[in-house]
Amino acid sequence: MSEPVSAQVIDTETISIFASDRAQAQVLLNSEGVTARLLCLEPGQGVGPCTVECPMLYFVIEGRGLLRLNDDLDTRNLFSGALAVVPTGAERGIVAQERMRVLAVQMHHGEAACA
């Protein structure tokens, strides 16, 4: 007989932390092969750029901003409800145009980590 499985429900609105000096990243899940972070950015703040050898998902919970890829050669608009899928090896970064909350999910192998 298998053990009972429990789930955790996280209210991202109540745990959001914003700061005037830099973007904030809170780890929501750090499990084998998956890391999930809540990114909170004020207008003009950003995360990255960085390059990691694993795919990344960015789900915009709230706000608007830009996803910058490969040394700004490719820029995509991000908006509430948008899901950005970034492939392995792509340099990536986010810059907020208005207050943003983003769920960043990384499927990694080993110790690679970058929001």
C-alpha cells in the first residue's frame, strides 16, 4: 500500500515580496530535477542575463515586461497570463516594464541554477 500524497497550495499574492533596490526571488520548490521561484520585480528591475544548460518556463502571474534572449538579439513581450518557454542553452533575462510577479520553473540536471 502506498503512502498518502499531500499537496501544497501557495498563495503567491500573499507571499510576494517587492523591494525598491532589486528584484526578489523566493524559492517555492527545490526538488529533484525542478526548481520553482517566485520573481517579484518593480518597473525597471531585472533578472539575468544568464545561460543555463536546462530549459526554463516563465509564467507571468501579474504585470508586463520583456524577455531578452541571446544578448538582446531576440526580445519578447511578457504580460499577465503569458507563458514563455526558453530552450536549453539560451541566454535569458527579464526586465519589468510595470510591477511583475513571475513563476520561474527550471528543469535542471545537477546544480545548474539561474532565475
